[in-house]
Amino acid sequence: MKAMILAAGRGTRMAPLTDKCPKPLIPLCGKPLIVHHLEKLAAAGIKEVVINHAWLGEQIEQHLGDGSAWGLTIHYSAETDALETGGGVYQALPLLGAAPFLLINGDVWTDWDYTEAAQYELNESDLGCLWLVDNPDHNPKGDFALQAGRVVNEPQLTFSGVSVLKPELWASATAGAYPLAPMLREAMTTNRLAGQLMNGRWVDVGTPERLMTLENDLLNQDGGDD
């Protein structure tokens, strides 16, 4: 299975940290946030990773290179203007191929083992599987709900930003900038999205304050290892 890390966002909530540094390269416990993902993907047996980028994307390519430092092959999907989550994946589909792929929001952190997702097998009729978490303070109402292993469009749990999706989810999509969430909700209406609870700690590293809190917690806990 290939993986894609969504890394094209401007990171306006992370300003001023992102004024001259792309959000994926902001350090967490001494290494860029995106490197935490790369290490976990390699440990889960993933060999190929696609990374999309827009804002200061050349810095991402310069820093990560071809991925060999982590035993990976990295392919880049450069966007002149950020295409959002749905449009960004659509542009990268030729790099991802025809098989289901693991999709990860680049601005989250978790100690959860990606092996569960990397080895997940979708039912023939399903378009994807989402991993959900308990609602954090900044999203108290949640996004979706789980009912008998299916994701439904009711706000009870929060989408972790980690999913396994089939390219067929984009079968009727076109090029452009658009979010992924409406596409997921459409798939829910036909009962084609499976769901799982993520059994691990998870943080949406969306603001400098959350980044600082997470780093302090990790350093106090175990020296920053994830």
C-alpha cells in the first residue's frame, strides 16, 4: 500500500511559525512534524509515499529529498496554488495508482501504530475507512459517528485525518480546489465508508499553543520519542 501525506496547507493558524517555514517542517521534539509520519510509515512497512505541497514547497523537497533516509521512495505533487484536500489528492492520483492508499493529514500527531491502517483491507463495496478519535477541546461537537463499524454523518466523534481510501472515491471528480469532507459525506449516504476508533493518543497540531503543549508533554514523558 502507498501512502499520501497532505502537506500543502498555508498554515495560517500556525503563524508566525509558518511565515518562512512550511508547516510540515515545523520541528516537534527536534525533528520536523512530517518526519514523525515518515518514520511511522516506514515502520509500518510502507515503501512509497506521495507528498503534495504548495506554500514554500521547495523547502519540503530540499529537506526530505527522495526519502531514502527513511527507507522510503517519496514522490512529490507540487501545486501552484493549494488545491485543498480533495483536489490535492485528485491531482496526485497518477502517483498513487489504482489500489487503496493510506491518507494522512500532515498537521496531526499520534502515537498510534500505522500498521493497522497499512494492513487494513476494504470490503469490495466500500470506498474507504476512516479512523475516528474522541473529540478534542477545539472540536467539542465532533464530525462523524460510528454505528456498527460504519461511519455516519452525525457529529459525535472527530475524524483523525487518517484514512484508507480507494481512488474510486474520485470517480466523478474533476481538477480544481475542493475539500474532501463533502465527498466523504456523500459516500456515507450510500453506506460505503467503514470506520474504526483510533487506539492511541492523537493531537491536531494546528496552533503554536497546541504544538508547545504537545512538545512539553512528550519531553516530560519520554524525551520526545513517539
